[in-house]
Amino acid sequence: MLLRTPDNGDAASAPRMLVLLGLAAAALGLIAARAATPGAPVLPPLVFVSRAMPALSAQIPGLGPGGRTLVTGGVLMTRSAAGTVEPLLREGSFYDVADPAVSHDGEWIAFAAVAAPESAWRIQVVRRDGTGLRAVTLTDPARPPAVVGRYDDFDPCWLPDGRIGFASTRYTQVSEAGLPASNLFVTRTDGTGLGRLTSDRNGAEEPTVDARTGRIVYARWWTNRFFASDSSAGYTTERALAVPGDTVNLWHAISITSSGDFGRLAGGNPRVRLETMCYQPVTFEDGTLVGVRAANPGLDPAPGAVWLQVFRGGFAPALAIGTGGASSAATETPARACAPAALPDGRLLFSGASMGGDFGLFVCDREGRGIARVVDLPGTSELDAAVLAPRKKPPGPAYEGEPLPLERPPSSAEWDRSETFRFDCLNVFTNAAVDVPIPDAPRLMPNLRIRFFGTVARPGRPGADSLILVRESRVHRNGAVHEDGVPSEIPMFEQLVDSTGRVLRTAMGPAHGAGFNVSRIGSGARCVGCHLGHSAISVPENYAKGARFNAGPSATVSASSVAPGTAGPRAVVDRRAKGPADQVAWVANGVESEWIRLEWGIPIELDTLVFYPWSANPKNHTGIEVREVAVSFLMKGQAIGQQQLRIRLSPQGTRVGCGGAVLDGIEVRPGRVSGTILGRRAAALAEIEALARIH
């Protein structure tokens, strides 16, 4: 017998999926306790779900727009520290369950459930011993599904103040892909105090809490059907008519406060676009971020192969767990991996499967070593595991703010002028620190302007919205943007243009928002830079400090010579000092009298130069040593001053004060060079930072 699950592809119907009723029944029939598997890893108590896999679908239950509210049939399960596996609730409590989350005291479990195949998902809580079961979210009698369409509540998490955060489609936005857009909500455990935290344009789900900061980290659907264009409008929906650049359509990890404000990128490797994908994000106490990457990074209409990306310290090149390809033996890395969870000892718990099999629970370290099977029940997928034990409560004050006032997305370009926020970018030219994998800001240029675009809901139109130009403003000469009265709760993006209206280009494509951001009423958005990851750069404490930035990446660079097969002069301003010498360093073709020159189109006030030699390994043993640097200050090609540094350059950077010298170029000559680089003696530098402000 075949059962049609509720359709999620539209507000009133959804995922056109068929599942075998027999599989659902198998999941619901897991009522007998199962003894520990011999040789299983030693772990704390766990709670997880055991769910049937859809028979005629490429979806993974609980993952992505097509799987997040998929109904297949399932049971809430526990695994004791001794390894015994058994259902937590009595048989027949729910038809399907998902997303268990454990309170900080270890006593309560929040989860999503449906009572019947046709039911909408709602949030439930239960004590760890299976008692005290009650519903937290209910169907609002004032907004019945027959009137506003079906809405689902899913992905619960516990906030430090004891409330429950969760994702829901009850804010009736339609994504650009035509699906119900998810957003984050919060409620007390008795169902009171319901409020909305986000107003994301396409999707906000899978919330968790950063163990270090108490901020909420969640997966946001980062895409934008409006591409940059040099036309008078500044945008187009036709890729062929757009400014050259990559198409962005992926889920990445965003961090917000408990009030839903001050969003910023939570981690990833923004220099490699796909290494910012991070669905089902999990944070560790040392800042490591883990999330799911998929062959189809937008996860719609189906994810394809899935595996985990691990970012040490939050921002770093990705380490992959899961092959995303061929099936593998149980003792090897599973082909597919999802639903990561942090264990108290720093190891990683996740769901893994062969390409054709169902998911079981596995454990490994964060390097992907020591993979061992934990639970793998026959015929079902074990997903969404969480540690069923007390854990340290993250910092952060309780927040009892008012819910966001809009019940529906704005559908008019005439917004309430009292519902605004302040936008402050202290410097659009600011770059991240050396070796932080955030792309460069736009190059230094005068007479820039910034455009603010916003979307208003038009459910009946292509893309379910229309774009409005909210404002076009001047960028101050020092790179600052300060704008009051910018509309809140409207998904917006920004675009930088030059004096002719041409969209600026950066190393990652046009300076045009590839996604949407929203700020709360009365708040202030503060950032520096204008590029992927700019929100993650620390904002200086005042306006004067914000005017100073690393001007190195804005320079035109030339050199006396370049060794064959090396990266060339611009390697000295690529903000990378670590890595293979032929990729991150300027290497000359000789040793004596070699020079490298940085020139800017307009004068700058140079405060400090920082020189980095190439370091052969992370223990700071250099393959080459530079013990002298001569610097000439230039203005219109003529020398106007000099600095001499006679000290061994440190791999951590050696600073030279320049006293605010006004110039438009520098020439650097490394001297007293010893050692070898790439098997030869040669003058070389890995990086030059030029800390300055615009004159």
C-alpha cells in the first residue's frame, strides 16, 4: 500500500513524496530493547530518531527544503551509556519524530513530531525518562491552515535562558525557489511568549547555540536571483546579461544574538565558495565548526551526496568527513554523512551511510580518524543524535524582547518610516588579517556610491517578490558608510558602484550582495569591508580606527624579477603567508639587488608596514631568512623618504613604523638573505601589510 506524504512544495500542499507504509510501520515497531553491540565505542547516553527512508525519493528525512518536513514514520530512541538501545515513548505516541534537542540540565528533550501522516509538524517536550510529554507549539486558532496554508514547526534547540528556539514556515514568506521559506522563532516551554527572530528571504533553519558565546548559529539559504548588471537598473534576473561572476546557491552558517539581531557569518572558508556550505551546523568549545555539504549545495530539489565539512577554529580550509561518492566498508569513512553532534570529549557523532543504504550512528575524532559504528538498526535510518546528559550553559543574558511585529512579509515599497535601523560600515576597503580565509575587499577607489536594494513579497510573481531600490548614497572618501532610516524587516542587499555607475569587481566577483540580510527595528548594523565574510571581521571600537586598513591588496605590484613557476609579485599582497612557497610568496630570480614595488592610485597615510618571510612549516622554522629590509617611500614615482630595518624577519610578522607618511607607493628591497626556497637561493617575501588610511 502506498501513502502520500503532505506536500511541502507550496503553502497549502507539499513534498510530492510516496513512502511505503510497510517501512513506516517497521520504524514504529522498534519497541524491544536492543543490547549493546560488542566492541561499541564508550559514549554518554544519547537520544536520536530511528526513521524510515523514503522509498521513491532522493530526499534525506530532515535535510533541506524537500526533506525538512518529510513524513516517513519514526520513533524517538535512546542509547544508554552501557549501549542499550530502546524507544523513549510508548508505541503509537506519534507517527513520526525528528530533531531531538536536550536541555542544558539534561532533564528535558524537545523534538518535532506529527501525530498522523497528514499532520503538520509541531514541537513537543518530554522528560528524559519518557514522562511529562506535552505539546509546546500548537496550530494557532486565529490562523488555521485552511486560511493561511499549512505551516510546520521543526528543528528545536534550547537557548541558555531555558526557552526553545525552532524553525517554522508559519511566517508566510515564499522563497525564490517557490517553497515555503523557513524562519527562526522562540517560545517558552509552556508555549507562551512566541516570537519571531528572523526575517530571512529564503530559509533559516537548523538552529543551535554556540557553546562559547551563547549566540544562535543556524543554516541560512544564501541565494539571490537578482544578479549584478552595469545597466542603469544595476541588476538583472538573466544570468547571460549579468556581470561575470559565479552563481551562489548554498546554505551557510550564520550567527545571531538571542534577540535575532547582529547577524554575521559563523565560519567556513570564504575563499572557496563551496567551503562556506554548512547545513546542520554544530559548534565546539574551541570554535571548531562542523556542518553538512552536499553535491547540490542549494539542497533543492534534492541534496544528492552529502558529507561533513570541519572548519578548525571556525574559519579555515575545510576537512571532509564522508566521501560523498562510492560506498565503503563499515570500518571506513561512510560515503554519506550528515546530522553532526559534538561529544563532551571533543569527538564527533554523526549519521553515516553507504550510497545505497540507510543511515546509522558513527563516531570519530574531528580529523575523521577512528570511525566506529555506534547504532545501526536494520531497515531504518538513525538520525539527529544528541547527548542526553547535562552540559555547561553558554554565556549570554536572558532576553525577553517583543516579537517581531510583522505577521506577513512586507508587500509594499511603502514601509513604515518608524520601522527602521541604522547602517554603519566603518570602511568598505577593510580586509581581514593575514591568513584569515576571507576574500579581499574592493580595491581602493575614490567617488564610490552604495545602493541598497530590498525585496517586497509578491507571491504570485516569478521569484515570489519584486526588487526595489531603497536608496543610493555616497561612500565617504575614507570608505565609510553611515545611513539612518534604512527599512528593517525587509530582506536587503547592497551594491558598490563607481562614479560612472559600473558595479565594482572584487576577487570573488562583483561587489553585489549574493544573498539577503535583515536587521531588527531600532537596531544598528555595524561592519567593515564589503565582501564575503565582512561581517565576521572584528569592528574597530571607533571611527578613527575604522579608517585604517591594510591597503596592500589595493596596490598595483611590480618586481625586479620573478622565479619561473612561482606566483608572481601579487603574492606579496594576497594576505597569505602560510602555504606552499610557489603559491603564497614572491620569489625573485636572484638574491642581490632585488626589489618589489607597491603603488596606489591615490595618496595614503602609511602608519605601519608588516613584513612576513616565507615559513617552511608551522613550527616557525624558515626555509629562508631575511635579516634586512630597505624601504623607499614614493610619490609619483620619486623617492621622498627611506626606512631601514636590520633584524631577522619573524614568521609572525615584523612591524616597521612609518609615522603616517603621505605617499602613493613603496619600494622594498630584502637584504642579507640566507637559506633556500624552492631548492634555490633567492630573495623572497611571503606578505607585506600596509596599514594606512586614505589621505
